[in-house]
Amino acid sequence: MRIGELSRRSGVSVPTIKFYLREGLLPSGELTSPNQANYTDAHLRRLQLVRALIDLAHLPVARVRDVLESLDSDSLSLRGRIGAVHRAVTPAPQPAADDGARGAAEAQVREFIEKRGWAVEPDAPAIATLVETIAVLHSLGREDLADQLDTYADAAERFAEREVTAVASRPDPDQIAESVVIGTILGERLIAALRLLAHEHVSARLLDRPSAPSHRTETTE
Amino acid sequence: MRIGELSRRSGVSVPTIKFYLREGLLPSGELTSPNQANYTDAHLRRLQLVRALIDLAHLPVARVRDVLESLDSDSLSLRGRIGAVHRAVTPAPQPAADDGARGAAEAQVREFIEKRGWAVEPDAPAIATLVETIAVLHSLGREDLADQLDTYADAAERFAEREVTAVASRPDPDQIAESVVIGTILGERLIAALRLLAHEHVSARLLDRPSAPSHRTETTE
């Protein structure tokens, strides 16, 4: 297809496509004349992946280039290549806890991952996020939330089982990678929104009961 | 207690406490001499809530003031007051979808909430987030993720049941509010991190199987 059709089918403007070509995010088309090139469905899929990385994951162009290089690497297994995409869209942990609290949280997380038998790299950014969050919970006296790790992890395994199965059924590595980006980011947004709504629903039942703790007599709804 | 002890017990510096007093985020202490005031445990609890709203939820000072006013309102039930805190720490939806996609997503979300029998306000920000996210998923051809709403909602209900029960057991409205802020924000971070780790774990099993789709022969690990 010509660049105009690539633009129509992807919803990406021609100037933006040309920018991606110059920046090396999209391989050149096959030249059919000195100033006309032909693009394939592989270009379309790569373009959709680039949009997901830029629009959804908000990665800078240089980072997108790194991700695409990993994806195109022959020295990595499919899982290794997908893992690189997954890592790229994983938020970095926000250091917030003090060192003492972090040490205890690290031990708790290490033990937790071992107990669950999870095969994960020890330097996964999500582990660092988990450690920081648990350390902050401890420093705030909210051990109760940290104690619910297993409840959360049971659900996370169920989600992952379905999500990875759906993603792995895609026929092409670029489509798998795009699905990973979309699923990681938008799936997280879905889960967070549903949890907030469930809070509202459950609060309606639990907080307005006569046994709900309150210093005041509740007369209004 | 004097301001020095309030500072020690809360971990908030004296100048910051004085700033909160000036900004009306903390009620004045009882004056025991022209330049000395006495603070109570209620001040300590309010201070901890203010820190959670500022440090964890990153609310601006004016917004914190609004939240505290709702919390102190006599015209709202406990649930109404807690709801105001919950809303304040709920992220605003990010408009991303076009109007056509949004219309279809709105209908899907309305039907979904009705089917689940969730008692939630129709203007809850989390509903708008849900609508936007589903609209984007549809425009990206990822209906499969939108179809997993029930899986996510089942888990969200289980989380909320435990979380709201834990929060409601706190003896004081300010402590309940602080728990809501901490639980909403840090709980979400725990769930997201565990889901990423579960992805990694499940991928190790599913993506490296011989039946995993790939255009290449996998020889390296």
C-alpha cells in the first residue's frame, strides 16, 4: 500500500508517519520509484504498536526505539522479547520509604514470592514497587493491607492467566507486543475503576449499618 | 500536648504544622498562655489525615481544605462524609475516546452496573474512567479486555468487602478517612504490581511452550 492508505488504515497522519520513518521507529517501505514507496501489513502493525507505546504508555521516542530493537532482536526468545516490552511500560517505583522499613519489606516480599512459586526476575521493577509500597504501609501502621497480599495475588494470577492467554493467541510478535502494552495499561485502569465502584457499593451496605462506628447519631442520608 | 510533642508523634516538622494551622487544615490548639497552645489526640489524627492527603494523594492545599470541610460536615452521614474523601482521591478520567465510541461504551457500562446491582452514584468519576477506557479498547479492537469486566468486577468486590470492613473498624472518622486515602491509593499500587509479576510468571509458562505462536524457531532462553 502507499503511504496515504497506511495513514487511512492506521489513523496516523502522513506527516507523523514520515516523522516515525526519519526517527527509525518504522522501517522504510520498498521504493517503487524515486519518491514513492510501498508499505505492507507489517508496517501497519508496527505503526499500531508505536502508537500504543506513545499514546498509551507515554514513552519518549528514544525509549520506543529501544523497545522495538528488543522486539526485533534475534538473540531473545519470544518471551524475552515480550518481557522487554512489558518492562518498558512498567512504571518505575517511587522511592518513599526509609531504609529500615524497606529492609523489612524486602524480606517480606522475597518470602512472599518464594511461597507463591512465582518465576520472576529479582530485578523486576514491580518487585521494587511492591517493596516500597509495603514499607510505606508499615510505616503508616497499615499492616492489615500488607496482610492482604495473598488475596490480591490470587486475583492477579487469575487475571494474568486469562490476559496472557488472550495475548498469546495473536498471530504476530508486533501484535502480541501491542496487546501487552494495551492490556497492561488499560487493564490496570479498568481494575482500578471497578475497585473504586465496588468500594462505593460495599460502603453503602457496611458504613450505614447501625453498627457502623461513628461519634455522631446519623440522621441524614 | 505541646506543638513539639505533636511534631515528634506525627513526624511532621513544627514549621509545617504552623503552616497547616495558618491554612486552616488543622484547628487551633487550646491557648494555655499568650504564645503556647495545647493539642490533643484529635489534632494528631487530623495531622495524619492531612499528610496522607498531601503526600500520598498529592492533593493541593485548597482541595485538602474542601475534603476536611466535607468530613466535618454535620449535614452528611458517615457514608456521605467518607464518600467525599473517597471521591477526592479518585483520579479524574482522561478523555481519550471519540464521541461515537464513548456512546456505545456508556451503554455497556450502564448495563453492566445495573446487572451487577451496584449502588453507585451515576456521576462517580470511576464510571467516567470506565467508559473512557472501554471506548478506547473498542477503538483499538480489544473487545476481549472489555469482555473481562466481570472477572475484574468479581475480584474488585472481594477486595472491597475486605477493605471496607477493615476501614470501618477504625474508631474515629478521621482515622477512617485516613484509611480510605491510604487503602485506595496504596492498595491500587499493590494490586498493579502483583498483576505485573503474575504476568511475568504466567508468561514464563505460556509463552515458552512449543505451541506458543512465533514466526521464528526459538533456540535461546
